[in-house]
Amino acid sequence: MTERISLLNEIRSGGYEASLITTFNAYLPFYEDVVLRHLMGSGIRHNVLMMDATQVAIAVDQHPPYAAGRFYSLVPIKVSGAFHPKVILLVGKNKGTLLVGSHNLTLSGFGYNRELTNLIRCKGAEDAEGAALLESAWRCILDWVESQATVLPDHLLAMIRKVEEFAPWLQAKSAAVSDQCRVLATGQDAGSLWQQMAEFVGPSPVHRVTVSGAFFDANLAFLARILEELAPEEFFVGIDPKSVQMPAGKNLSGVSLVNCSGLGVADKGGNQASYLHAKSILIERQDGETILAVGSANPSSPAWLAPGLAQNVEMMIARKGAEARTVAEELGLTMVASGPPLTEDDWQQIDENWWREVSDGASQESAQVIIALASETDIRFRISGDPLPATIECELFAGAKHRPDIHPATLVGGEYVLSTYDVSVAASRLRFTFSGRTFTGLIQHVKQIEGLSRTTAQRRFNEALESLSTGTPNLDQFIECVKDIIRLSDSVPTPKSTQKQAVHQGHDRPADTQKEGGELSISQQEVAEQERGRKQRMRGSDDLVYLLDVVLFYLRDEIPTGVDDTLEDRDAMGRSEEEQVDADDDEPTIELPPAMDLAQPSVRTGRDPLQVCHAKVGSLVDAACGQLKALHLGEIHLEQLVVILAGILAALRLLRGLEGKVPWIGAGQTAFPPKERRKLFSKIAEALYDGKMSIVNLALQHSHLTEFDEFSRVKGLIIWLAAESDIQFADQKPFNESLEECHVRRSVNRLYVATAQMIGGDQDIIHEARQSIGQLSLSKLEWLEKLQALDDFIRGLYFEHGCLQDGGHSKAGDFGFNPAKSELGTREILPYGRDKVALSFHGSPEPRFVFPTASIRTISFGSILRTLK
């Protein structure tokens, strides 16, 4: 229990991917040359160091860092008192380690001082008690982070929060908090550290209190509070006169001060003991219960008695019961009471220590540290003040250079911008003077830090993406990463709509039919432009968010991965062996016209990249079809399916975008065979064009999906797939058309009209479709423009349907809608008895809704053709 802790051995044990260390002060060369090297050498690439802001300024001035902002994030924390917690958090996917103690990140704190540190190891979510303690400590750290929201750039705060991405188990609030061990920490809305401790101790009478520490407040207010609230029978305070900081001459009745300079001394040969920096409080109740708290808090008022963040920020680990008793005995804390009382010489030494500390503190100049964010072209930072000068001359320090370069920073939109086009070496810090004060700017190289902050899964994905542009693409890994979207989609929330009205995208008037208004009128186009970019993002696991961000936003032609390593044999219907089990071959499907496969045939020997790609694409299409079936069976939510389809379709779009650009796809070849495109579109149409899960005409329970960006993206990608599947509106009946050919032609027309209605005037959908289609074929943009024109035409008729004939005048191939049931959308009109007509399924000639002929408004086949000309 009282083992000597080797941080480096803990790091070397492996399995960690991120580290976060908090400290009051630090010797930066020790961190960068020793600790950080071992962290990164063991695969821990995301590293954060949080430190008291004033101490950061001192440390940077004495020993300027060379790796801060490039290989780790150095975060200055500014609070009313001192940012004083000493925490080390190491996390990985299946494990974590928490150290909370008295050690600063210095050579003395890690090698020479007598320190006390709690070590808590956790084996991930399966270790409920350990996970609960690490989660509790992490929540406290996040609370400190939130307090800096107005002080630090969002990027730096995000790098702290990103630690939990490497440990999914750290994000869930555990109910397994032990009543025998507790994290005590300062917090924005938390009571004082002492209030938390008193609650943990309980109301039972106290026999003895033993306190040790190196720094006390001037009035011994904390000791007085213990006397007042606990009224212990015995109260001992153990100090080392050679190093303690406390006021001499102060005497509290009932408190015994003893010399514990030998506490924790391993060398019994009489050698001089090192600095006693340990902080602890031991409480022994009259009922025999023992409570021990060890951590960063000195026995002072700023550490223990200030509520919220009014003074110091601290963290302690409090233990109770037999384990606490055993630890206290092994540490020698139970023997402090038997230590010798202080002598006159001891008091003289204490007095000298106190006044020396007061003198040093009074002469210390305040410092100001800011964070500057560096991109590939400039460095940006903000400072407070009024008025701000138009330019500031900055000293820019780069690499090991001691002589800075002078560059002007220009005020632009409330922040200063310094161009780096003429800076030859990446800068590590800058310095300038403003209003008589010197500022030190720590430069955070955003792109480099974000590159290091990727999880193992994210790095695998990036490696796979990079390989696609080479002659040896890692398609196996690429597809495996995409299939991770399916697995990770379980973390997508499924909120329900609170809207009262039915939602139909045809209700909004298109811009070209907007009636004139007064000065306050706003066109639909203006509203749409205002709404663009303001939709919410669906949140899930951070790996899922990253995969979607890459395939949907950053790489317009990329896709994640996840497929078997073997080439699968497929039946005549394109099904894998697994899909053939219990398959019903008589189940009707949406029929599409045949298309030529442009892929050149290849021999099924070896692992030709394009052949592998086709197998992987087929497997990915099968996976998508499987998820569409799972949606139909109620095994997944529509929100999950939206995320899955968004990822898979964006990935397929990426592969299509590689054609003609990479060596493994030759001229006339394709990475996404037409048969697979048409198969996937057919399955999407079957599952999502009609019924309760229709995304063409949203039911009330799914209307909230319109608030999410991914929903617009997936609609735009489905429109892209429709274009890739050659979904065209047939403008005339071919000569000698067979009954089967007529059935297929009208089925495709129904799909075309349904696909047009899916746009609903949404500019985000149009933008996504245009981006996806335009990157592959500019000629197909004309197809999209016609589709958009049909959507505008149909939506306009909802407001002017009085000019339309009723359903009794409809002919074969005409479409129509019921104004009283506009949420059903526009569908092909089918005859149904004497005075009734039916609106069809979107992709099938079967009757879907039956109404009296008078209630249906007819959109003639000819008017649709004229719109598409």
C-alpha cells in the first residue's frame, strides 16, 4: 500500500494513449526531456499539462519550453488563489491510472522530497469501483476547465476534454462510488474541501486528529475550524521545523505541535532528511473508524475553507476503514503523536522560514501569460484592454534561438494576427509589451497538436485513407474503419420530436412563387441561407464523430472501412452466403433497368487491388442493406440508420472520387460497380421512401431529424446515389413496350418524383448533392438542376392546387396529391373502382392510399415533362 511509485515504470506498462497532468509549478526541462519522452515513446501521443498561470510565466521565463504547443498542450490556469492540484491521469481504451498527491512536476517533487501520492489503477469499465474514482476525478478536472472558458481559446479547452475520447469508459457516470474512498476537490459549485471532508467523516465523536503539511495560513484558521467542528480529544500537528511555513508565536489551545522531521525518512543512518512536502489529515473516531485524506491541500484556509473557486484549487483522496488505518500506520502517521514537542530553536527556525517566505512573495512580480494559436499562415491571439492599438510589435522566439525576430501583429476583428510567411522556423513563443505590462504568448500549433490527439482508431483510419492514393491501398483496413460506423452508431442519441404539427417538406413555398411583401418580409431563400450551417450535429462516441467528420466534411471523396478479408462468393441476386440464409426470394423488390458494368474483368487469383475493392464494396453494400433490414425489423432506430448511411455513402463517394486519380484504378474502370450502386439504391428506396420510416415524407415522430446536419447530408448522398444509378424520368412510352418494361419504366418515374420531393427546398440537401455529383461528373449537374426544378414545381402546386383537375380526370402516368393529406406527398395516381383513385407506393404499382376522386389534385404527366425540359 505504501510502495514507492515509479511513474516511468507505470508509463512503460503500456496500454495508455493519453495523459493529463496538473501541477502548481514545474521544471519544464524535466517534463519535456524525461516525462514527455517516456510518454511518447510508450505510444502516448496526446499529452496535456495544466499549471498555475503565474507559475507558467515564471517557468517559461526561466527555462523556455521547446515542445510546448507542438508535442503537448501547456495550459495556464488562472484562478483567484493558486491552481494547486497535483494529478496524473493516464488513460487507454481498457485501462486507466490516477495519481493524486503532493508532488509538483519538478525534480524535487519526483525524486528528492518526501511526498505522499495516492495510486489508483483501473481496468476500464469492468473495474466499477476504480472507474468510479477516475470518473469522479475527471469530472472535477472538467469543472476546472469550464471555469476557464472565458480565458482560454476553445481549441485548448477541447484538447483537455479530448482525453476522454481515448477512454470511452471514462465518459459514463458510474453508480459504483465507494463509501470507503472518495475524491475531494474544489469545484465551481462545490462546497469547501473541509465541508466535503466533514461529510465523509460523519457525525461520530472524534478521538484524535493528526495533521501534517508544509504551509499554514497566517491565522491558523483551518486548525481552528477543525477544533471547532470536530472537538477532538487529541489534536496533533506534525511539522518539520527546517522547512515548514507557519507563523511563529501562534498558539491554539488544544493543539499540540510536534517535530516530525523524521517522518518518511528511509535513511536511518543519520543523513539529513529531504524536504517534507507531504500533506495529510488523519482522523480517528471514538468508534474506532479511521479516515485518512492525502493530496495537494496544505493545512491552510485558502486550501480547505474557501467555497467554490474563491481561493485555491485542490484535490485530495479520502479513505475510510481498515485500509485507511493500515496505510496510516505504514506511513508512520499514527506515530506523529509520540513525536517530540518543538524546542526554542525549532521556533526560531520556523520564524525565519515565515519571514523569508513573506519577503520572497512580496518581491515576486506578477506575470501575464496568453495562448496564441498558430495555423500554417498566421499566429492569432487576443488580449484585453481599451483601447487596443492597431499594431503590436512582437518578439518571436523560434527553436533554440535566443535572439528573437521582430514581427508586427495587426488587430483584425478583435484579435491580433501575425503573418508567418517570412518565419523560417516554427515559433514556440512570443513576447510583447502592452499598457506597461509584459505578455508571454505560448504558441499552440493547432494542426500538429490535433494530429497527435487522434485515437488509435482514428490514426488507423487516416493511415488507410493515405494508402488509397498509393499503388498498394490498404482496403481491408479502410473498410474495417467504415464498418466501425455501424458498431459505434449505438451511441447516437434518439431524441423524440416535441413538435405538434405534422411536418411535410412540400409545405414551404419555393422562392420563385413567393408573394411580394413589405419591408419586413423575408424570402424563403434568405431564410434558407440563414439556416445553413446552424443545424445540430448528431453526437455519438468521439471516434464516430471523427469518422463522420472526415468522410462527410473534410474529404469530399472519402469513406471509412469495415469488411471481411476474404473475397465472398455471391449468388445471382448479389447476396453473400450469410444473406442467403432464410432469404425469401419471392419478396418483391423495386425493379430498376439494367446497366452495364464498366469494371474490366480480372482474374480471381492474387489480390488485385481493384478486385479486392469490388469485393469490399460489395461487402459494404451488404452491410448497409443489412442495416436497412434491421431498421425494418425495429432492431435499430432511424437516427442510427441516418448516421450509418451517411458514413457508408460518403465512403462510397470517396472511392468513386479516386477514379482516374490513383494507380490501381485504370482508365474505364470503376471502384463502385454499377450493379452495387443500383442494388443499394433499390434497398434504400424500399426501406426509406415509404412507410413509418420514410424520409421523403417524415412522420411526426421523426420530424426532429430535420434539425440535424447528418440528415440533410444523407439525403444529399441518396440523391447522388440516384444519379449514379441512372434514375431518369422517362418522357415517352417506347415503341412496342412490353408489360414488364412498362412496369419498370413507371416504377423508375415514381422513384424519380419521390427523390425530387426529398429535397423539400432544403439548401443543405442541395449543397451536399451538388458537391457529391459535381466532383464526379459536371454533366450530371444538369440532372440535379432538373430534379430541383421538379421539387420547386411540386411544392408550388400545393399553394395553387385550385387550378388543378381532380383525380377523376387523371390518365396513366399522372401524379397527384390530396391537399388535406399533404404529408403523404405527391404520388402516381392509380384507378381504384368507380368513384375512387389510389395514390401508389413510391416505388411500386400497388395502391397505397385510397381517396374519392374529388379529393385528389392531378399533376399531369405532360406538366412534369415540361418542367424537366
